[in-house]
Amino acid sequence: MYRNLQAYLADLERRGELVRVREPVSAELEITEIADRLVKREGPAVLFECVEGKDFPLAIGLYGTAPRAARALGVPHLDALAEKVAELLELNPGKGGLKAALSLLPKLGQLKGFFPRRVSRAPVQEVVLRGEAVDLSRLPVLKCWPLDGGPFITLPLVITKDPGGSGELNLGMYRMQVLDKRSTAMHWQLHKVGRRHFDAAKRLGKRLEVAVALGGDPILTYAATAPIPPIPGVNEFNLAGFLRGAPLELARGVTVDLPVPAEAEFILEGYVDPAEDLVVEGPFGDHTGFYTLEDLYPRFHVTAITHRRNAIYPATIVGRPPMEDAYLIEASERLFLPAARLILPEIADYHLPPAGIAHNWVNVAIEKRYPGQAYKVAGGLLGLGQMMFAKVMVVLDKGQALKPGFPALLEALRHALPGRDTLVFRGPMDVLDHSSRAVGYGGKLIIDGTRKLEEEGGEVPFTPLAHRDLPTLPGVRQAQWPGVWAATLEKTRAGQAKALAETLLATPQSAGIRLLLLTDADTRLEPDELLWAVLNNIDPERDSWVMEGASGPVLVLDGTRKLAEEGFARAWPQKITMSPEVVRRVDERWEKLGLPRFGDAVAAD
């Protein structure tokens, strides 16, 4: 357990997992390029002591490897999170269902025992700035990517209280674009609790008080991202206390009637006025690896900033996977596995591969006993909290490895006959999904990769193949793995992807293939890169087809960009890439900055 961010950084430094950069570095793009290279090579966290034109140092990469994320959460490894929850709930593996789920509620109520402790004095309030003294430009807020609409606060812990009087507290992580010295946009998406509090304030015709913490115990930062089930009296502060094994210390805000973490580095206090016009927010290079486009969100007015005398600004970046958010996602995956098993006891394990950026791809292993059980489990999982956003769910038998994700998919294809063992339907989607038929609503795909029982038609003999000599087609790059064919194309017209699929599947090289992935020419022919691009770019209802190949039916996923001529009415975002000038500048400065020697740029295309 770490009392605060600075205690955590000191421990990382003792362990050789923190690098100090004393040379001046820019918060505009330069820090992002450095952090991106480090996280993709499981490098150290970095403390930038001198950020150009700013008054505070910046720490980044706090959760940048699985062991580091586990250390931040106070466990020896991330799997221990599941063990910790199972112990709390006294779960008996393999036994569950409705009765067990109902018995869970009073046990979860034990989390109330970790309700925060109120304190009258807080290190985060050593310095108090109000009125004209409030100036967000003093903070080293990052402009992460070239097309971002401005600088964004990327690790904010946003605290709100239900204005309707229920007393419900929420601690959520919602990105905040800095608009000027005393205001930001507040990215409250449709399905988030912060948005619900905002909507309630709008109905009541009152301002909504907001406090934003930066830093504190690294467990608290994780808790703000965790998909906590809606249980009365249980919130992110309770979860953090449970994981810490001790209650958090909270103080009262200086200008708002909200609790704030006493050990944070900074607190931004203020309000959102629902009567005001919404402001344009974005674009933003997001965790999808694509830019989310401009949209309208509430304005947060900052009335006070409090901070430690020696405050350190914490930050993260998101973008093309893998990024450090993958380890926070894995933490949630492990933490909530026991609860999923309680409701669906046949679940042996599940995994969200990084290429699926949390919602696009779920692998789940089950102990199968009866026909149709794969669809029962998939449907049940899709009804659990934020799992409702899952786009593609692959079900395998217990005992099959779920990670790495691509080998698990290859194994599933051995037992999944396209058409018979695939199911497409509609449901809610993440509002950041740019390819769905409508914002927050689109297609989903279940692939039943379990061994088939007689009632399900039995196993269909299949030998997965990968051919060396592939057909030569202008503007088309290709690769095969056993059972999978991938092709990229320069798309310029409607119907081009389907025509290419027909051409490829008519060749002898489609023998032994059950999955054909199509995507744009700016995609590397590597499994994780291909699946990241394809899963981002499909609405399974529109973009998955079952077509005939040399060995039988083939599932085709059209992961190319969608055109207006194809009836796609939404804007299509760009993939995130760093500007060549910044890449060159970081190349030149890498050694002087004292960074690890693997400083070459990470290929984007």
C-alpha cells in the first residue's frame, strides 16, 4: 500500500523502474512520443523534472507493465486480485446461479466497512489558489497527438454527488480538454455515472459541483476506472479502501461541498452549469488507436486549485495498443472474474486481448455440458455491466489458453463452422466506436469455438492451412496463418472489399481457411495490428459475411474504412500517428535525456 503518488514513485526509483529526465522536454507531443516508445517495450516510468514553460514536474508510465500495475495495486501479480475478491465473497468455484448471486449482495456490503475516513487537514491543501490566481496553463497538461483539439488532462479523478439528494458519490475518469486558464470540457459519455449526475442537475435547474483529483494512492486512480456494479452504498472509494486494506483519507473541498483525497497532488474545484451551452471538445487521439471526432460536452469552471507544495502532475497517454491502459483493463478483468463466475459458474476464465481495446474482443473459456451453452454464457456476459459494449465474443472450451489472443482465435476456428457456429445481432456499443450503425448502437458477433455436441451438428473435419504462394493482385498485400487469410487494399469505391473477398476465395489458396480479414493499406500484416484495425472498423451486422471457400464456408470481416457511397453517414476518423518531425527530434535527443537505449521509433504503419 502506498500512501500517495510520491511514495509510489520513490519505491519505483529504488527498484530501478523510474528514470528521471532533467533536461527540458515539451508537453506538446514530445513527452507522448517518449512515453509511447517506453510502454511498447515495457520500459520504466519517467519523471520529467523540467517541462518547458510549466511550473510542475510530470510523471508518466505509472502502470506501464503488468508487474508494475500489480505493485501499484498492492498485489504480487494481477491474478491475485481475483483471489482477493474470491476470499471476500467466500466463493466455491463451480457453484453459482441466481441464489448465489443474491447471497453476494450482503457480502459485497462488507465493502462499506472500508468507507473513507474524514480528516481536517490535507497535504493536498497546502497551497490554495482562488479566483484570478487559478491558472491551468501552469500545469504540464499534455497535447498528446498531432490532431488533438488541445491539451488534455488524462488521469483525472472526477468526483460528483447526485444532486437529487440520494447521497450517491461517483469517482470516475473522464478526459478533460483544457479550454482556457479556468475551464475545461468534461467528457461525460452517455452511459457514465457523471453524465447521470449532470442530467439530474439539469432537470433540477441547478449547478453541479465537481472536484477533480490528480494523483494520490495509485489504487485510487485504478478504482476510478473500475466497472463497479450498482450496489447501494458501494462506490469507488470503498473499492480503493478494500484493495488498500485500509480506508482512504478524505478532506472537504475548499470551495465545494465534496470529499477530496487528502493525499492527492492537485485538486481542481468548481462546477458545471447545465444551463450553459455545451462546448466543442476534441478531436482526441483515443484508446481505440483512432481519433475521436469533435463533439459537444459540458464546460467545467475551475473556481479553485489546491496542491501540495512539491506537487507532481500524473499523466498517461492512450493510442494504438499496447498502451498502459491494457494493464488497468487486465486488472478489472481479474478483479471481476469471481463475480462473473458467481452468476455464470461454467466460466473457467476470460480475457480481453489488448488488440481489442477492452470492448472489441473478449475470449471466454467455459466448462461445456450441454448444447447451446456457448451462446448462453456469451449472452449472460453481455448483460454484466460494461461487458454490454463487447463487439466480438469468442467462446472456447475450458483448458484452452485465452492469451495471447490470436492463438486462441486460431484454436476457436478449428471448431467454429462459419454460419452455423457464428451469431450476429445488435446491442449497445461504446460511444467511441466509430464504425457502428449509430452512435452507441450496433452489431455484435459471437463465435462458438467449443467442441460441438451431436445436437449442435457435431464436429466438421477441418485442417487449417497457410499457403506460401498467394495470388498476385495490384494494390493488395496478403499474409496467411493456419486458418486465417489477411489482405489489405487501397479502398476507393463501394463494394471493393466484397469483390476482393470473392476473388481471393475463388482461388485454391482459400483451402484450409475459415477467416478472411480485410482492411486498409496503412495496416501492418501482423496479427495484433490486423485484428486491432479490423475490430475497430466493423459493425458485425453490416461487415461480416459468410462466403464459400475451397474448403467450405469462410467468415469474412470487412475492416476497411466505410464510404458515404456505401450508406455510411458518419465521419470516419484517422488512425493515430506521431508527426515525423517529433519522431526525429526525440531520436536526436534520446541518449542525452538519459533514456533506455531501445529508443528507436515504434512503427505505426
